[in-house]
Amino acid sequence: MTKQKHAHSLKYWLFFIGGLEIIAVAINLFYAPINIAAGGATGVAILIDAVWGVNRSITVFIFNIVMIVLAAIFLGKKTLKKVALGSILLPILMQITPSMQITKNDLLAVIYGGVLMGIGISMLYQIDASAGGTTIPPLIFKKYFYLDSAIGLMLIDMIIIILNIFVDGMEAFLLAAFSEVITTLTMQYSETGFDKKYQVRIMSNGNIAEIQAMLQDDYEGLTVYNVVGGYSEQKKQQLLIVVDTNEYGALIAKIRDLDPDAFIVTEDVAKVHGGRW
């Protein structure tokens, strides 16, 4: 039990530090060199650095300290513990991570920066951790004004993104907004997993037994439902199976060989827990 707990703790810290470092890389290597603020405390730091030349790490640290105080006052100890460590470690990692422009193409910079930012934030979300910053005010708005936290965060990030117009022009604003889209899409894929699967439902008027036997021989996780036809009102059986995307084509071909008229419904599945894959 002690060994298992230690392994879990090690995985947690690897995800925690790794997620924060990926965010630091996205800022120092892609966003900051071209003065693009795509939301968050780091976005505020990039804008202040561009206008007044204040060290980004110092700005993030001060901003996060203020947010920690607000969390302690308005949100309680549970939320404070969740955000405090990430709020302090992120500016430290930003300070020790090299800062340089590795591409002169601004579009490539915001694409790579957006992807890395999405991956880093998703890693923190998977272990219920946070980098602090602008995630705090939306939680306060939700608690006291019943405003959805996702909407609150989006509004705050949009304000920061719009400020790009006054610092570096309309093109910077468009690049920051595009980067936010890239980050959101990356987070969606990261949180649900890239290893997508298909959930396949099969019905056949005359060959359901043969199809079931084939599925039992070649696949795992078969489920059989008793259903009733909506028009015929006859009792039927429906087969349900989950397969990897690379197995889908062969599965459909095997079903069609047994019954060309089989009724097949396929759905995307984001997460599958249990079983063998």
C-alpha cells in the first residue's frame, strides 16, 4: 500500500511540475518574444513587459500573490491549497526557463504556444491542480454572483486579449484570439484523450446470432440488449461493442459479409474505463 501511494504521489508531482513547465515554455519561447497576450496572468505580464519592460516572472508572482490573498479571503482553505503552490512555482519556472524567439513566423508561434498552453493546463486539470492567476476571480464570481466560472474566465481572458490592440495593434489581437482557440481545442483533445474509440450498435433481422458469434470470437466487451422494433413491435436483440478506430473498418466489413442489410449505428467515444485495450 505504501509503495502504491508513493507511485501515485510521484505521478502527481511529475504531472504538476511538467504542466507548469510546459506553460512556462509556451510563454518564454512563443508568446513573449512576439508580445502576444493570450489571456491569464501570464498574458498580463507579457503586456506589462511590452509597455514598461517589467520582468514577466515578477509580474506573474505579484499578480498571483494578490490572487492567493483573494482566494484566502473569499474562497476558503480548500481552494487556497489548490492554487497556492502552482501560483508560486509558475513564476519561478518562468524565471529559470530560457526565453528566446525560436521562430520568426508569428502564426507558427501562436499555434505552438497555444498547443503547449492547452497541454500544460490540461495536465494540471487532470490532477485537480491549478496555476492560479486569473482562475481565481471567476471562482469568486461564481460563489457570490452565481456566474458560471467558465464564462467568467472567458470574459477575463477576452479583456486581456483585447488589450493586445492597444499594445501591439490589431494583428496582435487576432493572433492572440486565434491562439486562444488553439488552446481550447488542444484542451478538449487532451482531456478526453487522443486514443479515440467507436461505440458500435448492430441490429440484424436474420443473422444476429452469426454476428454475435463473430464478435465474441474476434473482439472483447460485447453487450447484448433486448429491444423492441418501433414499427414492427417485434422483440429483437441489439449488439453493442467498443473498438479502436483502426479496427472499425475491418469490423464493418465482417458484419457486412454476414448481413449486408445489418443496421449499424456508430458513435465517437471519448473515454473508456475498464476492460482490456
